[in-house]
Amino acid sequence: MKLNTSKEVWIARIIAWVVLGGICAGIIFATTFMLGPSLFAVPGLNDKIATAIYCPGAESTSLQEGASTPTTSDPNGTYGHTVEVTCYYADGTTRIINNGEYALASIGGMFGIGLLCGVGISIPLLLLPFFLIRRKKQ
């Protein structure tokens, strides 16, 4: 779209950015809360995220999964399993990632990956008005 004056160009771009801002907010929301949780189905991704956050540079890791236990004091409440990851370093030291750290890293990591995908889709969309809305050449 080519317009006659710079004022018309910038008004059209601002209107386009407002519309695209709403669309991008929807894209970011959808990827964060729909794509992010679906990444839990990828085998071993939780472990890789947790070890990358809490044990950078670890030579090897071992994963121990515990039994399913109640998460609340209510006998009819939900159940969850416990996870503990031991990281081994080249100098012989170890680091243990407890269940709380593992849950925080894996849940935050999955939602974070979804968010980054949404932002990666949205940035090119927000740059489109610069290329599509221009002033006519005289």
C-alpha cells in the first residue's frame, strides 16, 4: 500500500501496529499456554531443561523417580511422583536437583519455550508495516 504523505504513512502504520499487537498477543498467549504444555510429551526434554538450568557443564546425570504420593492432605486429592536428578562433574563433585527445583525448571522451561516460539512468530509480523505501508514515489 502506497500513500501520498508521510503523515498518512505513519497513521496507517500505527493503525496496523495496533491491530497486529492484538493478533500478536493472541499468538503469544496461544503458544505459551497451548504449545508449551504440549512439549511435556517430548521424552526427556524435562530432564534436559532441568540439567541445563541447574547443572551447566555436568558430565553425566542420573534420574531417580519416586513413587506416586498424595500432593495434599486430602485423601481424595491429587497424586504426583517425585523426581531427583544427580549431576556428576568431571572433577568428581555432584549436585542433586531436588523435586521442587526439577518441577520449577521443567514447568517454567516448557512455558518459556512456548513463549519464545510466540515471540519469534510475532516479531516478523510487527515489522510488516515498514515493508508494506510506504509513501508513493513522485
